[in-house]
Amino acid sequence: MGDKLNKKPLAVLETLWFGLDYGSILTAFALDKAVQETGYDTVLTEKPDELWTEHYAEPDNIAGSFIRKYCNVTDKCHTAEELSALAKKADAVIVGSDVIWNYDICTKSVKYRYFLDYVPDGKKKLGYAPSFGLEYTGPSGEELIGAARLLRQFDGISAGDHENSEILKDRFGMKCGIVLDPVFVCDKSEFEKAAKNAPCIESEKSSSFIFNYIKRGNSRKREFLLRGGEILTPNNFSPVRSFININMFPESKEMLGTDVAWHITAEDWLYYLIHSEFVLTDDIYGVYFALIFNKPFVYIDSLSSKAAVPVCEFLSALGLEDRIVYTEEDLRKKEYLFRMPIRYNKVNKLLDNLKEQSREWLMTHLSKE
């Protein structure tokens, strides 16, 4: 961790950076940089031994190679005593964002760790947009009471969307504000710097691309994706680059039914998006980064998809609900979106206001005694 961590106040970050998903990796990276911008040094905790499989802890996988290159990571903390000792050295412990409070994904395995049960009294405890997921699956009963008791000890909790804000209010009796995902709070130059290290730069002959990021493929999405390529590529000669769920590569590739890139690095993912002419995605982070870098985009998903709910909420707040395409619709009637630009002057004004509010929340809660 180095001597430099002793020169500034220290924040320990509990995130899911080790999740093999570009969104999980980049939102943890962004929270790390956003907290540093407030004047703190930071350190991210290692993957708990009991959470998921050891494959997620490999230092040279997509998550490990990126985060360990750009962020400080602790040695493994195997026990509550070791975690408590780490927290005693810190001025603040922050949990967020991602689905870190989802019962099935995390809490069932690590109990109250991500509710910061190990942090001693007198240490600042914050939750920056931690999520229970797309629907609430627990805790319940005595576990719910225990989690609520721990949450009442936090110095500040924010939610990333109305769904999670309502969960905190209705199930835990907590009122909280809504903030943007850390990828918006972090200065976008951090992503640009990382993208300059993309391995793909050495072999790519093109300087611009059509960027497709489809995590839950099906025949309807494939149909729209291919039609988009037919419309876009004759106009600007940018080649198509398609990316999928890296946790389920064979299955995702089969569901999408088209050529896809195999296990590109997070730097590559950023590079292709930053240099894209158009983004087509079914993932909220594909939408987020299209907005950050002012790319024309389409979000495509099923009307029944729970994943579409927070995306629709967010895009509606920006006046961009027309960029949503449902697979149950007549897709031919939505082809105009591949030719329709986005008026980012108006969108950026709305986003800048929300960014400032989110940065203010983080700065205010970290600066409080």
C-alpha cells in the first residue's frame, strides 16, 4: 500500500471490483477515483474467501489485472478481527455501489460484512449507491432486523435509483437521497487515461467503430443489431465490434448468434466505446458510458426485463426515453434511431446538475467530522 497512504485521510472501499463484469470493474474503479478527488487516499478490500469461486480472485483475470494496475488493493482479510484492524487504520469505510447488498449474490455468503458490522465505533461509515439488485430477495426475519440495526449506524446512505430508495425506506426505515453511479462522479479523463493503455491499439487498423454490448442475447436483439450494422457501416465505414457477458461467454455467444470479441480487457472495452460512432446495448453500463462520452445509442431489451426498469427511469429523467427499443415492438419502426442524433447540449446540462449533486453528497459526507 505504500507510505503515501499515511499522508492523507484513508478510506477503505468495499466494492465488487472482482466481479467479472465490465460494469462491476469500472464502477469500483470510478468510486476509487471519485473518493480520491475529495482528498482521501483509498484502498479496496480483497474478495472475501467465502464469496463466489476462487476464479474471481485470480490476479491476472480481467478484473484483477485492471484494478490492481490502477488502484490499491489490500491483502486478504480472512477474519472479522483482520477486517476490524483494517478499519481502525481508516478514517472512513465506504460500501458501494453495484449489487453489493443483494442477498443471493453476496449477503447469503458474507452475512453482515457489506453492512459494515466489523467497523468499530467512531469510524465514518457510508453507503454510496449500494444496491439490493433488480428485486428484493432478503434478508428477512432476524437477519433483516440485524441489517437494519447496522444501517442505522451509518453516517450516510444514498441510493442509485428509486427502487433501492424505496427498499431502504419500506424495509429498513431509512430515508436516503438518490445519487448517480460513480462512473458519472469520477472525472471522465480517468477512463480516457486507462483506454490509452488498451492492448487492442497495437493491432486495430480502424480508428472508429460500431460498438455493440449485448449481455443477454436473443434472436430479436440479433436481428436489430445486424440491421443497425447494415445501416451504419455503409455511411462511415466503421467496423462493428460486439461484446457480451464475459461470465457466460459460450452461452452468450450462442444466444446472440454472431461474431463477438473474446475476453477483451477493461481498457479495450473503454477504448472501443470511446472511439465508437454508435452504441447498441442491453446493459445499463453501456448506456452510462455512451452518455459520458456523448455517443448516439440505443438500449434494447424486453418489456418484461427487470433490468430495463432502472434504465427507463434514468433515460426518462434525461428526456431520452425514445432511445429505448423493446424486442416485442415492430423493430422496423425503430430503425430511424440509427440515423437520429442526440442533442447532447440539453442532456449534458441535466446530467451536469445531477453529477454536481452526487459529488456534493460524497464531499459533504466525507468532510463531516
